[in-house]
Amino acid sequence: MTGAEKNNPQSQPKDVAALKKLYLDALIVGAGFSGLYQLHSLRDKLGLNVQVVEAGAGVGGTWYWNRYPGARCDSESHTYCYYFSKELLKEWRWSERYPGQAEILRYLNFCTSKLDLSRSINFNQRVISAIWNEQNKRWVIKTNAGLLIAARYLITAVGCLSSTNMPNISGQSTFKGELYHTGQWPHKGVDFTDKTVVIIGTGSTGIQTIPIVAKHSKHLTVLQRTPNFSVPARNAPLDPSYHEKFCDEINTWQKKMLKSRHGHPWTAPPRKLYKVAKKDRDVILEKAWKTGGLRFRESFNDILIDEQSNKIMSDFIRTKILDTVDDPIIGESLLPVDHPFGTKRPPIDTNYFETFNRDNVDLVDIKQNPIKKFENRGLELEDGRYITADIVIFATGFDAMSGALLKMGIVGHQSLSLDEAWKEGPTTFLGLGVHKFPNLFIITGPGSPSVLTNMPRAIEQHVDWITSLLRYCEAYNIVTVEAEKEAMLNWTSHVTSVANQTLFPKANHSWYLGANIPGKPRTFMPYADGLDKYQSYCVLIAERKYSGFKMMDEKHDQK
Ligand code: NAP
């Protein structure tokens, strides 16, 4: 055991800047939803000596960085929060159907303060290397601000969408205007008054920010490479009585979420769209469209597995787009045709398609006419067209799921880097562990349901599972835990085969596949068989004393 490290007040730094070295039981990287709960679980439930390092100056993860206008979650407020504490659930009151960025950030700060987490978080510390020391059975981690940490366990809570994708467009340094990526938005905000703005990208982020920027700027040009589906969010303020009712029904909400495929408190009725008569299905679709949000897709249960049903739903949305956009040529340019609805993460919006009816908004198809280069005062397209801009916004997404992990310089057993191990795509056991990377645990990693779910449900499940595993290790003097090669390869091929039974692989350019990043290996990364089934696997593995993980004690005996 590590009595010297465990609960040693001397290793709890009062002033991190003054102390450059930390000796810990566990280091957690990231102070978003997952890092905060993992910290609480290991420190306050297991009594481990644990700290967090966080690149930002505050907690919040995704919601700390993504402060662009219109940033809002597409999970509904009362589901997008921690359920491990009824006290937190009851005390926090959400104001709208979907929580906005600022409200989520306030919520996470509220939880941080209630649980007294800040004292264990080292802010402004980005991990630059994490190397497994086989002799000491420790991870040795360095940060950009000079912290050197030795920890028995390394837990990454770095988020699935945190490594920004900034396209390399020539001449960028010659541009004299302001340039932003939505995922690294300035804290002081951006003033669009009387400004000519260009937004590149029409994913969930672009679709959220375009209507707001259009409203506040002199002129907006949207550079669209691929048209996207979007469903109205139908956001609205919540009646104060909603919260009281919710408090009486917390257990029911929780049960429903955990029983579902996607971690939301509803499940699709057992009906196939293509089998329902046209007049009946039109009524159902219209009603679902009025309800809005992610529930729309769940009005039938075969949208992600049956091409015929998906086409009917996709056509329904295309008709809505044409009905909304006044100019039929612009309407046509906004029609998504390259992927079935829902096989890319479906955005939900407030007045997205309506925005193209404004006089101050232009749409440019950059698949037909790609960006050639930046100029002093704007962008030049391949055909020589010049687009003036005071501000250019990249809403170009992320190197999803594996990007942030690979940037950390992780090197495991026998000097194997994670880069090398994943050169043909991420391989994990349950998304949680990687062979040759002992005592490394990934929260919501590739191979777990993560981004296909309501994230806090997937996060709580992972954190609880990792916490139970570490409790087991502490109880049985286990020194190293490592995913076995066979278990990892079997799981990874199961992840692929499950995805292949759905329509997901039909979206050729989706970030689920890594296809949005030039040169990234194409593998379908999230686990598509549902959070409900995934949880059952995890329970089974734990009941079998963590079969699939090799465990060694202090005497190097396998347990
Ligand atoms: P995204 O879905 O990857 O969309 C990026 C957009 O930028 C796409 O339109 C893409 O075009 C375009 N793009 C990328 N590289 C480009 C290049 N080199 N030149 C021109 N265009 C380029 O990223 P995102 O919109 O940031 O969303 C990422 C994910 O974050 C979402 O899917 C969702 O999971 C999450 N998110 C959630 C919410 C919410 O909860 N409401 C809000 C925002 C984001 P192509 O399609 O042609 O690649």
C-alpha cells in the first residue's frame, strides 16, 4: 500500500505555484463534468490522495471553453446534471428547457463549491507528458506550467470534444481582422456591432451561433461545405412549478434514463416508420416536430437502422427546410443529401433556417467553390471571389474522442506511446482501459457510448465503475490493472460490428468516424449498442472480478 502517500497532509499542497512536485494516489486530468465527479468519488468516498490538473483557469471543461454566442446543450436541463446527489439536484433550479452555456458553467461552479472541490484542483496546468514508470509502478506527469506529478493511477477526464479542429488555410497570418474558433471563445466576448462576419462550418455549433451572429452583425456570410439536418429545439423558460414536480419524481427520471439507449428519459415507441400508413405517420411526425429537440428522432424506433424509414424522416425534414427558406435556390443549397438523418450528430436549433431569410445573410457553397486563402481583409475563394470580413469564426469542430488524449504525450509500458498504439485507430477495453497502459483509465473514451448519449449519464456510470474498481484494488493490494490484449481487441471489434449493424457508417464525413480530420484513421469510435446494454457489460465484468483486466499485486503475483 502507499501509506506514505495516502491522506498525507504534506502532499496536499497549500500553494501549488510554490510546490512543483506532487506525490499522489491518483491524478485526474480535466475539471469538467467527469473530472469533478471523479475527484469527489476518489477523494471523499475512497479517501485517496487525489488531485486534478486542468488547462483552464476555472472548472467546466466543454462549458468553460465553448462560450460562443448561442452555446447551449441539446439535452434537457433536468437530465443534464449530476444524479449522484439528490441534494444537488433539488437545490439547483434550471431556468429553461435546455441549459445555456453560462447556466451550465454556474451549475458546475455551484457543485464545485458545495463539494469543496477547488482545493484539490490545479488550474492553468496542461499535461504535456505522462510516462509510465515500470520500476516504481507510477505515472510521471508533467504540465506546461512546471508541475511534476507521480501518481499510481492516471484518470483522463479530458472530454470527447475538446481538441479543436483548426483548418490550415494559407495566408491566415496575413489576415488583419479578428479570428476565432468557437471552441476557444474569448471570455470577454466579441462585439459584432457594425462588423462584417464570416462563419465557416454548419455543424451543431455553427447552427447554434449563426442566428445570433446574424442578429448582431452588419453582415454575415456562412461558408457551408456540407448542408446539415437540424430540428427545432423549441427552447422555452421553465415554469417554476416544473422543478417542484421534478423533485417528487427524481427516481423515475433516473430509472428511465438508465434504461434507455441514449441516457435520456424517454424511449422510442416500438413502431417502425416505414410500416405506418402515410396519413398516420405524417400526424406523428408533425407532432414530434412541434415537440422538437432530440425527441423528434425517437418518434419511431428504427431511424438509425432502417434506410427506408430514415429516408421518410429525412424527406420530412428536407420539406420543412424548403418550407422555411423563402428563396428556393438557397433552400435547395441548404438541403442535406450526403448522409441519412441522425448518422451525424443531429443538431437542434433556434431559427437556423429562418436566418437565411434575412437581408444581411449570405450562404456560400465552399464544396463547389473552396476557400483558396486568407487575404488582409477577408478570404479569397477558388473562383477568385473575394469575401470581406472583419471577423472570421471557425465553427469547424474537433478532433473528437481521441484528439485530446493523443495530445497528452502518454507513454505506457515498454515505452509504447498511445500515438503508436492507436496509429490504426483507438483500441480500448470498454472504452476505459488500454493494453500496455497500466493504471490508466479513460472516462468516456473511444469504445464507450459517450457521445451517443446524454453525457452526464455516461460520465456517472464510468466514474462509479472506475471508483469501484479502484476500491477493489485498494482492498486487495493490487498494484497494477491493465486491459488484456485479447479483451481489448475483442471489444474493439464488437464496437465496429455493432456500428456496422446501424446506418452510422453511411455518414462518410462524420467525426464519429474520425473522417473530419485529414489523415486520422477511420474507425467508428463510440459504442452504438446503447448505454443500457453497455452498463450490463460493465456490471458483468465487475462481477467476474474484472475479467479482461490483468491485476498484479505487490509481489507481482497475478490476482
Ligand atoms: P462538427 O459537427 O464537426 O461541424 C464542423 C463543421 O465545420 C462542418 O460543417 C464541417 O463541414 C465544417 N468544416 C470542418 N472543417 C472544415 C474545413 N477545413 N473547411 C470548411 N469547413 C469545414 O463540429 P461542431 O459543430 O463544433 O459540433 C461538434 C459536436 O459538438 C456536435 O456534433 C455535438 O456533439 C457537440 N455540440 C453539441 C451542442 C449541443 O449540445 N447543442 C452544440 C454544439 C456542439 P463538413 O460537414 O463538410 O465536414
